[in-house]
Amino acid sequence: MNKAKAIKIFMVIVGVIIGLLIIAFMVLNHYIFDLDFIYVVGICILILILWIIINYVGIKIIMLKK
């Protein structure tokens, strides 16, 4: 498998996982946590920053592999 295909598959898998994480957090917040709006936005932004970091590190690792 070439690197471009591996990067695409990696990005799709990580994107789906992060999307499910955000949806799960929103559902849990509605029923269990009941946080204020500003905290929810902050946590979602942190999740998106985590997604960017995971993509960056994962792509770097895939590119360095032989």
C-alpha cells in the first residue's frame, strides 16, 4: 500500500473516531454532565485541536516509515 492511500485511510479513521467522540460528549453532556455552553465549546475546541495533533503526528510517522 502506498503512503498516500495509508494517509487517506488514517485520516478517515481518525476523523470518524473524533466525530463519534464529539457526538458522545454532546449526548453525555445533555443527560449527565449538564455543563454551561462556554465549557462545552471549550471542550469541543480542545477535541478538535487533539484531532489536528493526532493527524499531524500520524502523517509524520507514516511519511517516515519505509
